[in-house]
Amino acid sequence: MVLGDKKLRLSDFNEILFNNIKIDISQNALNRVESSHNFLINYCKDKTIYGINTGLGPMAQYHISETDRQQFQYNAIRSHCSGLGERIPDLYIRAAMICSLNAYLKGHSGIHTEVVELLKDLINNGVIPVVPEHGGVGASGDLVQLAHIALVLIGEGEVSFKGKILPTKKVFDLLKLKPISIHLREGLSLINGTYVMTGISIVNLLSAYKLLNWAIAASSMINEIVGSFDDYFSAQLNGIKAHDGQNIIAAAIRDFVSESKMIRKREDYFFNFHTDEAYFEDKVQEYYSVRCVPQILGPVYETLINAEMVFLNESNSSSDNPVIDLKSMGIYHGGNFHGDYVGMETDKMKSALVKLSMLAERQLNFLLNSKLNGKLPPFVNLGKLGVNFGMQGAQFTATSTVAENQTLSFPMSIHSISCNNDNQDIVSMGSNAALITKRVIENSFQVMAIELMTIIQAIDYLDIYNAISPVSKKIYKELRTISPAFSEDTVRYKEIEAIKTFLQSHSFEIIKS
């Protein structure tokens, strides 16, 4: 895949990150980078340019002499390598590297072509800088996390390579890679920008689409299990609401259950005969977690669509400061590194996914409570009631996990704390927001795994395999290879974890991103 001549799409990230497609750089993009670099060299003579011959942040009032300029750039990288906490997984840092490479190829930073060539080689060879979670406030970009990436580019620090954490120098020697040199402003450009929060958010988005598809699948299967009426997701009902997301989700459920023998028509039970009964054995309407799925997951879908637009716009932008514009032959100072677009949008996505996990937990509770569903034994217990426990223990995990999600839903983007001698007096906390959203997604997959384990147990108890839709049968078969039917109480956590891993790694595309 050639980068530099067109905008990156979500499918491009998917190809590079999950299918390990190798990347190259277009000659046009290399020319832009080189022209920008050469322009900056000539333009900055006898001028005061931030981050080249001035200090950074509140120290910008200090002049940097020509003899100190190269060391100053190295100092900018090394001094900001102060992050702590758990290591951000390789997948997310690789996405951040793709975002930074794509931004530099726009030709607005004035860096040397060595930078983009080395970034390309690191991505293609799976050499991933070790980057800790804590450190970024997301306003002058992801300064601390990006510094840890930059440290590798100058040949220092540590990298993850083939499953091991190794000194950068050792891996560079092995692959015959050469660290970049500081030419003019490489230090500042490498630590400026929103590339880490954007990379994490794009991986989160790819996972969120998978999660949404599994939520649609689980919701459709529950409608089959309880023998729902088809008007809940009919075009006639949902079509009179002018929300695209609701109608798309409703249509997806209709397609999912179209060949199911379990879905009922209301006219067959309530419309085509007269009754004077005082009490209806059949439910006239199901609980909200069953019949309001289009109205609940529709806003989730629309939130993801908007997040995709914002994250891709950011990944196809330059978030450096100052920036070079070759058309006007000028340099412009400002705040393109500020991460509020990503921070606010990932907070919105996080809230939507928390709601998705709440729906899954309520659907699980519906299945486990025999008084609510009226069809299944307590806790979908296929063993001896009173002696065996069924899914009772797993429900505690699901409830606890959703409670954590609800606490994590507090928006990070409004949690600004002034820092940097009050130079950064209002910040985005974008990288924190993205990392917390990552945790919410992982939690939600755990809840979804427990719900789907319960669903296939319910299908076995009701003996309805031959009546469910072909899609439901396919899912049932896949999950039963991981978790066989059970009536006796045995340790289940490894099976739940295996189902979670399956859900995370399989693209079950009902709704396509």
C-alpha cells in the first residue's frame, strides 16, 4: 500500500494493522517532505521561529544559539521520555506510527526525509517503540508518549520486536536500520501532534464496530429465543422515526431473523380473533431490552459513524506547530496539536459503548431471571435446580464489569488541568480518553461473551436449534466449538475468556464500517 497521495481510510488501517500489508511512500510525498525541509532551512535564517531558535512552551522567550540547536532538539526528546504505567500494546502504537507518518507526508513539518523512511521501515518490520500509558495531556499533542516513540527513532530506548522487549540499538543492528539525525527541528516535530490518541482511537473504533455487530447478533438471537413479534423491528414502525441509525439497526435485525421460525406475527395472536379474556398468557409487549434494540443501538451506530469521520480527519491532518505552507511560502504558529476533536469524540464513543454494555447486561439479566422471560429455568440452569448454579456466577462478573464501565464513562475531555507553567492552561486529555475507551471496549467484550454463552445455553434448553435463523445457527456452532453445552458446575472462566477472544478477533459484519 502506497501512502502519501490520498487520504487514509478505516479499511487502510485495518489492512496494515490486522493483515500486515506492507506500506511504501509515494515519490510525490517524499518530494513534498524534502521541499518543506529545504524551505525551512532557508526561511529560518535571520528569523525567530518557535522550536528552532527558541525554547519550548513557557521557555519560548529564550533564544537558542546556533551551536546549541542540535542538542536542544535531542534534549526535547529525551527530557519528555518520562511516561509511566503499563505499556501501551503494540497494535495501538503501530496505529499511532501510521498516523504520524501520514501526517509528516503532508509536507508541513520541515523534517528530513530520514524520518518518514525510518518510520516506514519500523512499521513494515514490526518494530514497535515501548510507550507507557501515563504522560500525555493531549494539548501540545501527546508529548510524552510521542517522545518515547521519537527516542527509538534516534536509536535509543526499547522496542517490542517478535514478542520480546529489546534495546533499540540491538534491533537496529539486526535489521541494519540507521537512526535519524537531527537536522533542524526533528525533535520538536516528533513529539508534537495528536498521533497517539488518534491511533488508539482508530483501533478502538475498529473494535467498536465488531462489538456493535455482536450486540446486534445477540439481540436478534434473544428475540428468537423469546419468540418476539416482528413489529418491534419492522420497517413500518421504525420508518416513522427519522433516524438513520435506528432504521439501519432495525433492517439488520430483520435480515438476521428473516428465515427464523421463532419470530411471530402479531396478527396471528392478537389481531385476528376477538377475546374477552381477563388475562393474556402471551406477553403483549416484551421488555425494553428486547423490543427497543433499534432505538438503543441506533444512536450507538450513529456515534461510531461520526467518530469515524473525526478520527480519519485527524489522521489525515498535520498537527505540528509551527506549520509550513509551501503555497504561501510561509510559516504559521498556532495550536493544531490540540486534541479536543479526538478527546471529545472518543468520550462520546465511550459513552455510547457503555450504553451498549448496559443493554447486554440487561438482556443477560432477562435471560437469567425466569420470572421475566417465562421460558427458561433460573440462571439458564441446565442441571438440577437448587444443586447446580448455571450462569449465576458469571452474572456477577457481567454486572461488576458494567458497573466499572459506568464509572469510566465520565468524560476525560472536560477534565482539563493547567500545566506547563500555565502555558498549557486548557488541555484535551485526549490520550487518557482514548485509553479509558480502550478499557471500556475490553470490558464490553467480556460482558458480550457471558451473554452469548448464556444464549447458546438457552437454545439448548429450549431445543430450538432447528427453528432459529441460519445466521444464529452459524454463531451457535462457532461458539459451541469453544464452549460445549454444560449442565454440571465446572470452572468457566477460561471458556468465557476464549469466547471473548473469538469475538474480538472475528469480523461478524452485520453492519459494515
